[in-house]
Amino acid sequence: MDSKKLYYSHREVTEMLEETQSTVRYWVETFAVQVRRSSTGRLKYSQDNLRELQLIRHLLRESNLTIDGAKATLRHNPQEAEQRAEAIAQLKAVRDELVELRQLIEQIERYTSASEVRDRLRQEGLL
């Protein structure tokens, strides 16, 4: 997310959320997200709109809440829901980094094993 950008287009938001355009439009209407419109009538999403939609996505997709459950959570515990969503996002980022590190280690081990095999073959006079 480009923090210097004031507004995002509907397409940019749907790509960032990895949701369809109709789904995001439905969430905007259902959760009464205050989205601006440009002079040509296009939706313009602010940073706050994007954060709100990310939280809604988290509640619906990752916490498996219903629309009514997500609305109730946002109405009664918005800060707690936001903190949980942020913590989960951070944990997922750490997990992704760990998976990447494991892949790098496995790759290094393969190269080490290959070079060891090559050295042994040379020692044996087969290379």
C-alpha cells in the first residue's frame, strides 16, 4: 500500500483486498463505508476506507463471521477487532518470511550436497 497516495480507485482496492469488485461494492453499502466519488462519479477510497475494508475482510474471511456478526463486532469492539486483525497480519508476515528462509536453507543444502557429490566424484576419478 502506497502511504503517500491520498485516494485509491475501486480497482486498486479490489486488487489489494483480493476480492471482486461487486463484493467490495456490497461491503461498502452494507457496512456504510463513507467512500468519496470523483467529479466523474468514480469511487475514491481513502487510507481510512482501505483500513476499514481490510478489517471487514478479516472479520468475514479469516474470522468466518457472518455479515451480522461482523457488524456487531465493529459496533461493540472495533479497537479489539482491529488489534486482532493487525496481530494476525503480522503473524502471517512472519510465517511467510520463515517459509522463505526454510526454502533458502533447503536450496543451500541442495547445492552443498551437489558440490559434495561433485568433489567425491572427482576424488574417485569419475569426473
